[in-house]
Amino acid sequence: MERIPILKMGEFLLVTIQVDMHDRLAMQLQDDLTDRISATGARGVLIDISALEMVDSFIGRMIANIAAMARILDAQTVVTGMQPAVAITLVELGLTLTGVRTALNVERGMTLLRSLLDEADGVAHDAIADREDADVGAEE
């Protein structure tokens, strides 16, 4: 069975789609990716679609679903390398890809993922500090 490789790079998973996506392959990627996020505790997923010259509505929805599932598993998703024709097709199909962040290339995508995680860590740190301050105030 054909599979798309998923590479672990620190706390990120990198998916580079180098073949034409068909429905079964997209569903297999969704399953494989959610399994890997869960197994590794990855906090970010970068999906490089620069080799895709065309997508249909099913593939567009699968990308959005992958991002939604990753978010539920506490991982951010960035899609990189979208060709202009793919962007045009997604807009013409009315697919907004809610929750999917995009970047021009893999380098910018990694930078975006890092900043999203830093921002999330800062918010979590602030929430913990606020809770600790509230606990101290309650003890007094």
C-alpha cells in the first residue's frame, strides 16, 4: 500500500507530498499522521504540498480535517508550498481551510510553527502564573 512518509524533526512532524494525491492516499495520510502525533507527542505538523499541481474538493477537505485533528491532539499545522493554481482552485471551490495556516516555503513554515508554539507556551505560562497567584491570594 502506498504511503506518504512522515519525518520527525524535534517536536515537529514533516510531511512532504511528492505524489499526486488520490482519495485513498489522503485518508491513509490522515490516519498515519494522527497516529504519529499521538505516538510522538509532536506539537507541530508541517505539510509541504509544493509538488501538488492540482487538488479537488475532497483533498482540500482532507487537509482541513488533518489540521482540525492535529489541533485536537494539541499540535499546530502549517501547509507550505501551495502553488497558485491550487490556491485558485481552493477559492473557486469555496474551501476556506479554516484553522490551516500557510507559509510560502518550508523554511517560513518552520519559523511560523516555532512562533506559534512559543506563543502557546507563553500563554500557558501566563495562565499557570495567574493560577499560582490566585492560590497564594486564597491562602492569605
